[in-house]
Amino acid sequence: MISNRCIYALKAVVELAKREGSGPVTIAEIARQQGIPARFLEAILRQLKQNGVTHSVRGKDGGYNLARPARDISLGEVIRIFEGPMIATSGKEVKTGCSEVLEPVWEQARDALAHVFDSFSFEKLCDDEQKRQASQVLNYSI
């Protein structure tokens, strides 16, 4: 299960990716565009900054932007910042030996999930969104 905090982080990075190259974006603008409560967003952006995803600019024209190109930031990277490993087992030994039997399943599931999330960069997500919006605009019905 992905937390609301993580969903907000993903949405914030999407907004920054959409505006890549056009200067810093204020917290208020990100919150407004993505429907994120502004009071949570500052801490989320700070955590993204600490993990090398965003960069902040101080001053009157300040705000946040991506610290790296959107093509170099994956969905999986952001999810792991806020959620930790894709699938975490409790780490406790089960006396029946079930943990040993299930460990290969957990490893395979963790690897598959990581592969899917890591295969989507924020650049790809934004490109896909633009294509979807363009096809909806051209789809006239009479």
C-alpha cells in the first residue's frame, strides 16, 4: 500500500517534471496544480531535496525544481524514499519454516515491482500525459 504522503510526493515530482527548464515553482503553485495540501508539501519537498530529487531556490522568485533531469528520476526512486523497500518482510523467523519457503517468492515479487516502477521515468510519465491530452482534444464527436 502506498501512503498519501508518497502519492503527494509523486504528484509534486510530476508537476516539477512538467515545468522542467522553466525555473523554480512555488510550493503554493505545486499544491494548487496537483491538489496537494500545502501544509504537507513543504516537508515532502524537503525530504525529496535531502534525497537529491529536488533543489530549492531562495528569494522572491524562489521555489523548487528538479535536481536532475526528469528522465533520470524514476517512479521507483521516489517510492523507495517514502515507503522503503517495495516489499518488506517482517524479518522475524517463523518457527514453522514458512519464511524460508516463501523467501524466493518475496524476492521475485520485490524484483518485479521494482522493475516496473523503475522503468517509468518522470519524463516518460509527462510525455504519456501530453499524448493522452492531445488525443482527447482531437477526438471530436458529433
